[in-house]
Amino acid sequence: MTPKRRARLAVSIVCEPGDPRLPALLAAHGPMGLIDAIRADRQLEGRPWPSAWIHRVQSLDQRLARAERLAEVAGLRWVVQGDRGWPTGLDDLDHVEPLHGATGAPVGLWVRGTGHLADLCATSVAVVGARDCTPYGAEAASEIAADAAAADVTVVSGAAFGIDASAHRGALAMGRPTVAVLACDAATDYPRAHAALLSRIAESGLVVSEQPPGHVPTKPRFLSRNRLIAGLAGGTVVVEARRRSGSLNTLHWADRLGRPTMAVPGPVTSQQSGGTHQAVRDGKAVLVTGGSDVLAELAGLGAPEPESITSTATEFDQLPAPAQRALDALSWRGARSARDVAAAANLGPHNVAKALELLARRGLAERAGDGWLLVRRADLA
């Protein structure tokens, strides 16, 4: 690791990532100058250094060695400004006022997985929402994510229970990569129950964190993490959020960054949708009801222009590509096994299962014994 890159890592260890004092200090003195000043307890702005910074810098060499050792074991990569893999949209965070005590672009990001962060985030959308979501919310998030992924829009979320997990799974069901941003270090599977999900995400996409290896999640780090989700994505959609939900924090960050902010409506009696309804009522979010609405909002920022839906568009036209192929492989006359459908549609076992579930939810196919049967045409306007 070069001295400049290691200096950025040192800053992330000594100073809590997202600290609102960092943008100005780094712009004026650079990472190496800032660390040298803290080591010497030399004031740069006429103010004493926070005691936590002084405490951490005293054992900085040991902390650096531990972080680098853990990163090597976990296969993490350190991405910083100036790297080809750096998403330049994050730099906008340096020009946003603090929210809940955090702001600024990260000094660097740890990434786990095979994806290329800048490429994945070039056309992307954040899908976030309640941990204690309803089945309606989980299905809405999954379908929006699947539609976005089918249009080559990367889904960014936080890998939490509920809406986040549904969004990641919706993208993966389409065989597309997704990005998970954690409040702990990128080497830790958090929540633990999502170890398998995070492993799948890393296979084609990325698990991302600004926290050094070995750092645990805390409540302030979740709020600080939300700015990264909004900063990485070209727009943010919230699916179910209570009035005081942390997901609305991500929406506020996207709004401050001047990026599209969207919310999915729910039943007026549902507390889980109270926050999304309030955001729409206050003009903080545009109401969206599906993937086509989300893609239309993103289109102005360079996302692929969705096909216009006219009075002659059919339900088949609005299905994700894998679901279209699965539907074409089904027959009226007799049930076909999922394996036969997968072979005819050129889909993997996991993707064909998700496609058939989607067709069943939309009343186009149904399970018949050990197979699947076509029950309704989708090609009629």
C-alpha cells in the first residue's frame, strides 16, 4: 500500500468516518498532514484535537497493522479517490451540510467481492425501507429491484432485514449484481443471519464499508452509512418506512444531493407506510408504484430510458426478461417441471424459481403437481 493510500487508511482509523470536521481538514492539509498534526498534538485550526483522536493515534501503527492483516485474510480491497474504481458521485458529499452529525465523502472504501464499484454505481438506484416490513412491502421491493436489475440498473441497499434483503434478492433473482453497504466492516457478515445472502452478493457484486476491518456496527454508524447508500446511487426509493424510520434518513441524504427521491405508497392504515406517505405529502419524494415508475425517474440522470407504456402495451412487455422466457416455455396443455422450463428458457435453477414465482403472483401461471401450467395469456393489450 502506497504512503498516500495508507495515510487515508490512518485517517479512517483515527477519525470516525463521516465526522463533519474531516472535509475541511483534508482539503486544507491532506491525509498525511492531518495525521502528522494529530500525532504531534499540533493544532491546525486553533482548536484542540478530540480526545478520541489523540487516544487512537497513540496506537496507530498497531491499529494499521491489524486492519491490513484482517483485510488480507478477508480478501478486502481499499478503494480511494483517484482510483479507477472510485464512484465520483460520492465526492458530492463533501458539499452537503451535516445530517445527524455526519457528512463528507469517505476517505476510502473497503470492498469485498468481484464487482467494479464505479462501473456498478454508474447507473444505480438505492432501494431501502423498513426492517419489520409487511409481505406487501417485501414483494414491492423485490419486484422494483428485479425490474431495475433487468434494465441493467444496479440495486444498492444496506443488507438489513426486511426491505433491504428483499431488494438484494430481487436483483440477484435476475442474475444481476447488487451492492450492499454495511455499518460495520466489510469483512463481517451483518446481520449474521444474512451471511449466505452477503456471500451471494459478493459473488457478482460488492459488499462495501468505510469502516476499517475489525470495526463493529453502532447506531451512529448506521446513520453515517446511509449517506453512502444515497451517494453511491443515482436515486433512492423507500418502500415502507415508519415516520421515524432510519430509511427516511437515506431519503433525506438523496434529497440534499439533488438526486431523485421516490416512495412507494402503502395502505393508509399501515404504520409501516406512515413515513413514506409523509414524504410524498411534504414533497420530499415522488410517488412510484413499480419498476417502470422508478426507471422513468432515473432516466433524467442517465439511466436507460424505459420503454414507454402505451395503451397497446401488454402485460408481457412489462415482465422482466427472465420471466418472459419462462412464460414462453410454459404450455396450456400440460404441466412442465421447473427443470424443463429452465432448460427451454436458458435460465439457472434459482432464476427460473424466481421467475415462476413472479408469474404465479401475477396470475399467469400456477403450480400443478410437480410442474407448472400456463393459465392466462399476457400478450393481450
